[in-house]
Amino acid sequence: EDALEECPHFGWGQHYCGPERDVGVTCTDAMELRLVGGDSPCAGRVEVKLQGRWGSVGDNNWDMEDAEVVCQQLGCGSAAGAYSALERFGAGDGPVSLAVVDCSGYEATLWDCEIRGWGPYGSIHDWDTAVVCQGFSRLVGGDGACAGLLEVRQGRSWVGVCEDQVDMKAAQVVCRELGCGAALATPGSGRFGAGSGRLWDGGFQCNGTEPLLSACARRPPHGQGCTRPASVICSPYTGFRLGNSSSGCAGRVEVAVRGTWGSVCASEWDLPDAHVLCRHLGCGSALTVPPGGSFGSGDGPVRPDAFGCSGSERHPGECPVAVLGKPPCAPGNAAAVNCSGVYGTCGRSLKGSWAPPGIGTQPGRSVPAGSRRVRLVGSSGRCAGRVEVYWGGTWSTVCQEGWELQDAAVVCRELGCGTALEAPSSARFGPGTGPLWPYIPDCSGTEESLWEC
């Protein structure tokens, strides 16, 4: 039956019960919780999946106790802030699942709290709620948030992790959770000292694709204790691109540090650095290093990072990096590069401005709806992998040219995989075996499907 009244019964009002015999129900897996609109799984607007639909939580008295329960339930450590979603992450566009929640801060789930209203309700989002969590893991003792001794939350305190309980797969997850770039090393305790707090004897068994360290399986404690804390070094760079580029393979060198783009200073930029960048971008080898400012200085800051690549590194984040002295860089002296431009059959221009002859730039208008499919392949899970689309009766690979986080966000949303954490290039999940898709997506990040871009 779909409704209780469809079951056989004695008739409405026909019973021999008193209030002391009222029954209750505990359902499993009936509700889900997530944070959306933030730059990590541990920050954003609070949404609850109720009756198969995601909806926001409305509360005009949302406080830190409520936020604490959300963060702990999601494995995101303690709450750092409780907010109105309108102020920080934007209002929801679906129903309101729960209204007026009152938690003590120690409940196991949000729906264990006192809830005045169970929805779904209409789409009035003036009181949508949001939280920012401290996170489950952090790196301390380094020069920034992307390198140092690994600490994790236990209850409301931070503890270190034993050195032999953290491997590179766990490090990849830590770097992703912290909004850093690729995991570069797990150098042990000698790099950042011995730490000052207690150490947790357990560890993590990650496959490397989890969004949070708390989502990894646990390794049992080895029972002998330990004295050496684990450490992790992540690349601080979350992206590399060429700005002011008409060809896609020549332009101003730009890097993203935890999501903020800026130009690289030209004073120490040389041909080995350029070789590594060109190879990383799929643009072959470096031909020349034009004078600083040849492609403008860009809108963001000119970063004082001085790369010291040998030319053999696979990724610019693997190169040694020094910080220029003061003044760090002359105004407008942004580094530039001219790559050979080996693309295979991909386009050679910025997004939305190139397509092969006879092919339009808006596939959503010409592709039959029944054939509009997208998938991720090459990984152990369905929510990470090489992007492939079903086009022309076959699965085609999407070229990395112009592929950015807002494009990845649309794919994740279309597949029901939550927030996009990264938009990796350079065939991280292996090269495709089919043809290349001849379109260059240009998504804003708000579309429901890649075909709407």
C-alpha cells in the first residue's frame, strides 16, 4: 500500500486504545542531509531530502547549536558559523523540507532535534539556513593551510594521526577537503616537527576519491601507540590556465590558489617552467617565453611565486616554489608563454568561440532529448572520472580545452553527485577510446544539464 488508509482496519474511530498505547515508527534511510552552494562539502545552504525531494531548512532563529548538529552529522567537525543562506550562499529554489529547528547541539542527526514543521512546504525562502563547518581535518605547522601536520576532529578537540596510518590516497582526500591542489607528499614528522598534542592511533583506508576524510573507511588502531605524527603536503595551486589567449595555447600565465586566480610574475619565469605548464595544459611543449606583460596583467593580483621547475615535472605544483622579495613584482609584469599547441582534434580557442566547420556551439538545440546522456568513467565510483557524452550514436570524450569547475558542477548536478570538487585535466582518469566531442561547453554553473550550457 502507498497510504495507511489503504490497509485493512476496523473503521475510523473504532478502537479500544488509550494514549498510553500510541504507536511510533522509526524509518531508515528516509532522509538525507547536504550543504550546497559553498566551495566545499562542509559549507553551504542546509538542505534535507524529504519524500524524495531536496529542500531547504527554514528557521528565523537558526543558531550555533543547530549548526553543530549539521556539521557533526556530515563528518565536518564542529560548526564555525550559523548563517542566513540569503546572506552567504543564496536561497534555495525548491520546497522547504523542515521549518523551525531547535537542537541542543548533541543530537546525532538534525531530525533528532525538536522540529516545529515537517514539510514539504511551498517555496518561500526568506529564512533558509546555512552553516560553515570547521572541517574534519586540518594541516598545522606549515607555511599555509595546504601543508603541515595532519590533525582530525575527535569530539570537540583536534588530535594528530600516526605517521604509518596515512598514505597518499588519504592525502589526496585531505588536500581535496581543504580546497588545496594535488597531494604531493606525506613526508613524515621530520618536516614539520613533532607536534604538541596527543596522537590518535587509528587511521584511514581511502580510495582517493572521497570528498572528505571522514568518509573514508577506518583502519583499526595497531595497539602499540605511536610517537611520530603524520604530515601532508598539498599543492597550494588549484588550477592553471592561460589568460587573454586567442589560441588556447599562448597567453598570460595564471594560477588559482584556493579558488582565487592571479597572474604569475615574469621576473623568474623561464623556459623549463613553461615546458611543464604547456605539457600540463595539453599544449605540447613551450616554444618561447615572451616578455612580461605581453598578454596584459589581468584583473587579479600578480603573485610573488617564483617557480623553479627542471622541466621534467608532470605538474607545475610539483616544482619547487620560492617567494620573491619585496617589492615582489613590477606592476604589469605578468608571465607569458607560447606553447606548440598539440591538441589532437580539440579546439584551439577560448570557450564558446570555436567549433569545427558545420558544428554549432549550442548542442542542446540540435541533439534529440532521448540521446542526451553523460557519464563518468575510469574511476572506482560513479561520481568521479573522465567525462563522456552520448553523441551521434556513440560515447565521445569531452576535450579538456576550456574545461572549468563550473562545467564540472553541472555534470555533478546532472548525475546527482553533489558539489563539484575539482575539474582535473591531463587525462587523470586515462585517455578516452572513442571520438572527441566537437563542442566546447561554456556553462555558468547553474544549469541542470550539460546540454543546457
